[in-house]
Amino acid sequence: MAPPTILVVGATGNTGRSTVETLSKLLKEAGASGPFVGHRILALTRSAQGAAAQHLATLPGVEVLELDWSDVDAAWLRAQGVARAFVAAAVDPAQFARESGFLGAALRARVEYVVRVSTTAGNVRPDTEVFYARAHWAVEAMLAAPAFAPLRWTSLQPNAFAAFAFYSAAQFVQKYRQTGAQDGALRIVFDADAPVGVIDSDDIGRLAATLLVREDVAKYNHGKYVVNGPENITGRQVVEMVEKQIGVPVKEVIYNDTSLVTAMAEADPKHRSLFLTIQKSFEGLWRGEAPTSTTSKEVLEVAAPQTTPAASWEKVLKFLG
């Protein structure tokens, strides 16, 4: 019989990796006391041979399993002893089908509690044009239905991930270092002046893990929490960070840029129209609707985000090399 288990779906993804690392740390610190003694952390991934999975496998209390979460059913969850779970679904046309199927299985398997990652709070509504935001709304509406009452859940709504926001700017720096020239405009997804509380994915993982090891989660059941980082940043400040790296003024800047989304859409012709709707997802950020002040108080109480925009920027630069 499997020991009681905390399952992490998408364990090698950005938020999943941090969730596993934090869970391992918290359970190790608890030692032989507390309500989660004897629990294991089961890290689910599509590739157990990758570097990220291999790293997670070395952590105390962690087992890595290669399995597509679409194949998980109630019988499997019961056999694995899953008591609590973390889910961060990828942006995918089949997201609702995959996640609703998993959550239905969790309900039937009598999983106690699920923490899931949603998306920008202002986009999670039934009339949004953004396809994956509608899926998140539908998942949350499903979870709030009476039929799902036995399954406790919390939904985290990050307004803007730092890694995505800084990626094109970091590419600009990387290319300048390689060539010594500015090849084209610096493209920034943010508005020049609207403040955005960008969140680092590691902070999302730490928040999720801390919730998962709370003994009493009644206070957080049905919680939909807006998550931002500790500091705001604007498009102009991103330009300043780039100029600090390259040592010269940037010649041309395009704000409110969604070319990364266009590239995503062109890479998947079958779902091109769906992916292009992601361009609409940034409009609330451009209107100044996602500053740090919108962070839910519960987030600050449980595990207040600590990673500054400057620290996230350095991580993206290091990742690109």
C-alpha cells in the first residue's frame, strides 16, 4: 500500500519544480512531528530522464514518475495514496478537458485538497476573448459546483510571470553581446508607464507548497487569490535594465508588444486563431490593472512573494547565457 502522498503534476515545469523543492524542504524541516509525517512527494513528469527531473529525484522525500497526467484516473490516485495535489496546466487548447478530467478523478478518489495555478485575475471570466482564460474560468466554475463540494481547492491567479515578460528583453541583451550591434527594436510586452507586479515562478511554487502542507485548509477552500511580486515594474524600467546590461542607450523601443504570441501562433497553424487571442490577455496590464496592490491578503499571510523584478531579470539573463 502506498504511503500518503502529495502529488505534483507538471513537476519539472517552472512552478512545479519550485513546488516540489519547497515541499521537500518543509517536510524535512517538520521532521518526525506534524500532520504530514510519512508523506511522500510524487513528482509527475513526461520525461523522467531530463535534468530537472533528475535533480528533483535527489531531494528528500521525492519520487519522480514519468506519466502523462491525462492518463491519471481515480483508481490510480487511490492506488498511489494521493491526499493532496498541485496542478499547473499548460496553455493548451485541450486544457479544460485535461484538467477537468483530472479534477473529476480527484473528486472520485476522495483527494482532500488541490492547489491549482490559474491566470491573470481580470481575464478569468466567461466572456473573455482569451481562450485559455475561459478554460480557467470554466474549471473554477466546475470546482465551485455543489457536486464538487467534497474536494477542497485553492486557485492561484498570477497576473504576469516575470520570465515571459523579460524574455524578449533578455534576448535583445544576448544578441547585443554576441554582435555588438542593436539588430532591430527592443520589444517589451509591458506598457511604458503602467505598473505591473511581475511574479517569479519560484514564488508561486513556494506559495503552493506552503498551502499544501497547511493542516487546516478550510480558510483557503474555494479561494481565488491574485498573486503579484513584491515590486512593480514598468516598460521604461525594463529599458533601463537593458541599457545597464549593454552599456549604451537603446535606439528603438516598442512597448505593448505581442510578437512572442504571434510566434507561438505561427508555430501551431492548426490552433493559430486560438493562440492569437492571447494578445488580448495583456490589455489589463496595459491599463494598469495589475500592480502589487492587487495581491490578495491571504497570499501575503501564507507566503508573501520575495523575488524582485531585478532578481527575476538576472535569472532570465542567466538562463539565456
